[in-house]
Amino acid sequence: MREIKIGLLGCGTVGGGVITVLQMNKDIIEQRVGAKLTLAKVLCRPEDMTRPVLKGLNTTFELEDILNDPSIDIVVELIGGTRVAKDFLLRAMDAGKHVVTANKDVIAQFGKEVFDAVERNNIDFLFEAAVGGGIPIIMPLKRCLTANRLTEVLGIVNGTTNYMLTKMAEVGADYDTVLKEAQALGYAEANPASDVEGLDAARKAAILASLAFNSRVQLKDVHVEGITKITTADIDYAKSLGYVVKLLAVGKDTPLGIDVRVHPAFLPKAHPLASVNGVLNAIFVRGNSIGEAMFFGPGAGGVPTASAVISDIIEIARNILNGKPGAVGCTCYGDKPLCPIEEIVTSYYIRLLVDDKPGVLGSIAKIFGDAGVSLKSVVQTAHNKDRAEIVVITHAVKYKAIIDAANRLKELPVVDDVLGMIRVHSEDEAQKND
Ligand code: NDP
Ligand code: HSE
């Protein structure tokens, strides 16, 4: 049986998961590939050496030990971030190694540079784990859905924030406690601000939009709002109005260009994504042949993510056995413009803290009217003795109109604060933007 050797960079959550699953499923993986897959060397740091998962493996602290070893065919980069990882990944490619990564940061920021290196070196480069953890979505977009004109990719693509929002909704858990839990479970990024501020989801949104619409979308192109301002009060209002709060990654191909954004949203309880809870992720895709399809599963965690990483390793091993690279390279052949966020049309939930006295509702309604914002529903609840909360759901309006209304509301003497402003996802919205 031929032997195919792997060099692994990083032995943290996902790296450890890859080692575990390669050992756990060694027999079936080798039968499927028709070759022996050997973890030849693991690049780690001196402080990692006590990790039980490394027992019995060849380790090194020098990248060159892997790059200069001609017997190693595939390098798997699981260090993360852009600082060291991008350099290591490009050096591995220039050393002629096939590369697998889970690194959405590098792809969303330096995709062109990476794919130029792929082409220059005539190697395979696969990154199934970069979006949706263990969920197959990159291959489906690159291969299985290519007969379609795709118009929409809508996803819950961050396990940490979905876990947090679910716990806040289900047991009223507080934000800091659930963030700590998500970190302890290995879901969060090294810097969890990436998760809660929406950047991790934005990287994935950029990758999904690039693949779906065949034009390069980068992290800097994504409008990003995280979940840091979401409170249990907003979640409770959502519940009572028939919605759940989710951090959505939205990608749409509109006549004005690619609409790509990440933000919390009120999602109707009947929407297929509304029941995606905990660390689970899902990506909902709309195409003109398949109709609607949803890809669903664990979006983070070492062992589930290893499933996607190892599927890439197996794919490349098969290509090596066939004697030629076989991965689909860069699919960003187009040059679609981006749709300005100001032009995007959605409904909004707005929660205001106001003086509880006659005429307040009228003055608020006038502000909305003057800004061209039509209201769908208004609910008033008592806050304390002389304050009330007003919760408004608007009809679909342009972002610039709602920002205008919010700025005018803040200046109104009877409005103490705009406590919350969250988009409401609806199918009307989808049609208005199409
Ligand atoms: P971890 O931080 O758990 O693991 C990264 C490992 O790389 C750490 O052990 C770190 O060591 C090590 N490392 C850092 N710099 C070097 C270096 N110069 N040489 C050798 N080792 C180094 O991250 P994850 O495993 O969670 O993430 C890895 C990648 O997978 C990231 O790109 C992430 O975005 C992606 N990903 C993660 C998922 C998850 O659920 N965690 C899911 C999907 C994708 P040290 O600990 O000493 O810093
Ligand atoms: N921190 C990421 C998440 C890991 O929570 O989804 C998976 O990419």
C-alpha cells in the first residue's frame, strides 16, 4: 500500500481533533483512500509538548523540518490568524506541498495572494472547514451547485454566538457567563472578540459570497454588526412577537451588486434557520435549479471540524494517487460590484426608552413619518414610574432612512435612549432587494 505523508501545523483544538480522528478512523480512511495516511510531523511549540494527543507522534518546532522533507505531500495549517499562518501557508505552497486549512481569516483577507500561489505551484488547496466547521458547504458550492444561478446564501455561521444567543433565549443566561462556556467548549476564536463582534462570521460571509457569486468578496467589503449590544430584553421581545434572534451572514446577488453583511436579526420562528440552536450552524442556499437547500451541522469544535479537514486530506490523497491535482482552483472569475449598505432594504425592530406622558407616541410617529419610515406595529410597556418602553416594528425601508430616523429620535427630548435596533428578516425583504 502506498504511503501519503502529512505535516500538521498547530495542535490546538482543531489540530488535536484531526490527530484524534485520524487515529480513531485510521482503518476506514485508509480503505477509502487506498493508501496509508501517515501523520509524519507535527509543528508545535515547546509549551504544547505535554498535550496527551501528541503522545507517540514526531514533533518539531521548525517549519523547515516539514517543508524540507520531500516525503511530506500534504501540509495542514491549523494555527489560525493571519500573522504566522499566512506566511507558513504560502511557504508550504511554494515548497510544492498541497495545502489544507481551516483558516477563514487568511482566505477572506488574502484570497487572491493564496490562489495565485496555488496556481503558480500547481497544487491542491482545500478549505472545507473554513466555513461551518464540520458542515460540507465549500465543496457543494464549488462542485455540486454549479448548475445554478445562485441568488442567496444565508447562514448561521458562528457557533460561539449561536450557542450564546440560544442559552440567553432558553435559560435567560447572562452574556459573560455564556461566552465563558463557549470558550471552555473550544468554540471561540483565540480572541473571542472576533466571534461576538461578528468578524468571524464576516470572514465566512465573504468566502460564501465569493463562491456563490463568483466574484472576490473580502472581509473589508462586509458590513458587520456583532451581538455585543443584544440584551435578554431584546430576546424576550423577539419571542413575544414570534421571532428568534440570530446572528445572520447574508449574501445576495442583487441588481445593485453583491449585498454582503453580518448582523443580528429577528428571524420568524417558521424560518428553517430559526430552529438551528446551540453550536449548530446552517447555511441556506437559493438557486434557480435546486430551489432552496440547507446545509446543517456542528459549526465548531475540534472533532466535528476535523471531519471537514480530513475530508480535504482524503480528497487530495486521492488526487495524488491519480497523479494530478484535482481540486477546483479559484472560482472568482467575475467582477461584480458591491451593493452599498445604505441601499439595502429591511424591516427593523426598534426599542425606545421614552417619557411616559401624553403626546410622546405622536411625536415619535412623526419622526418616523418624516424619515419616510412606515410602521407595521407599535407596542408600549411600562419601564418604571415615569418611563415607558416603545417597541416598533417597521415596514421594509432603506438603511439610510432608518439611520436618519434613529438620529432624529435621539434628538427628541422625550426619547431617553434608543435601546435596541435590530433588522427583521422577512421574505418581503428578500424580494425588495432582488
Ligand atoms: P487553537 O488556538 O486551539 O490552536 C492553534 C494552535 O496553533 C495552538 O496550539 C497554538 O499554540 C499553535 N500555534 C500558534 N503559533 C504557532 C507556531 N508559530 N508554531 C506552532 N504552533 C503554533 O485554534 P483552533 O484549533 O481553534 O483553530 C485553528 C484554526 O481552525 C483557525 O484558523 C480557526 O479559525 C479554525 N477553525 C476553528 C474551529 C473551532 O471550532 N475551534 C472551527 C473551524 C475552524 P499556543 O496554544 O501555544 O498558542
Ligand atoms: N469561533 C468559530 C465559531 C469557530 O464559533 O464558529 C468555527 O469557525
